[in-house]
Amino acid sequence: MGFSVRQANGNDLDELLRLWKERSEVYIKDPRIKLSADTWRGAVLGWLLREDVRVLVADREDQLIGYIIGWVRQNLPGITPTHYGLVSELSVDGHCKQGGVGTALLAALKTWFKCQNLTYIEVRVPHLQAIEQAFWRASGASDYYDHMWYRLE
């Protein structure tokens, strides 16, 4: 395979931030979004300590070439199952020239989700991330509902 998938740790923060910045370039085009690398980095540090969050990385020769973040979420009242898996971020280094990174990250996260007794996953994919949308559809995901933005004035 040429790389391994493992749980992230505090030593990965700089590389995770590099990958996050690359993925976040699409948001820079959206005037509604304001990014803060320091805030994201601090949040990741907290996520690494939580039992309901899993941050996995793809590591090739001590360089991160991808990451995925999964959460155990409580479903809305009256909906079963009561909990589901949420993938909030998936990022693969656009320069790594390594196939199968996203698939391997997803496979490892699916294993963790199943260990949490979850039966399905929801995924957050920005509309401007056509490649990521294609990956999820090719992996078997389908459209579920639209996530809307409404500005309070």
C-alpha cells in the first residue's frame, strides 16, 4: 500500500494543519466563511482526547498524506437508530500521487464506527468540493438532505 492508517496524535498537529489549509482553500472563495487556523488546531487537540471523535491519518514515511475525522452523533428525537456516524472532514494531499488514501481512511473509520454500534454514516461535503463528492458517491453514499445557510440580520 505504501502508507499506513493510524490514529492521530499531538505530534501530527503541524501536518494536519497543512492538510486542513489545503482542503480549506475552497472556503476562501466564500465570503460567508472566516477561517482560523489557530482555532482549528486547538480544536483538533481537544478532539484527540474525546471518546466520541476519531481522527485518523494516512502516514507515508513520517509524512501525513491524508486525514479523516469521524464523530458519534445523537440523532434527532424520535428517529432510530438513536446515534449515527458523522464524517466532518476528509482530506487527501493533492500532491502525494498515492492512490487509495481516501478509501483506506474510510475503511478504518468504518471499522471504528461499527465498534461504536453505529449502522450508518452522514457526511459533510462542501458544494464546491466536486472531487470529494465524487469520492463519496463512488463509495456508495447518496444524497440525503441539503444543508442550508441562512444569515440572521
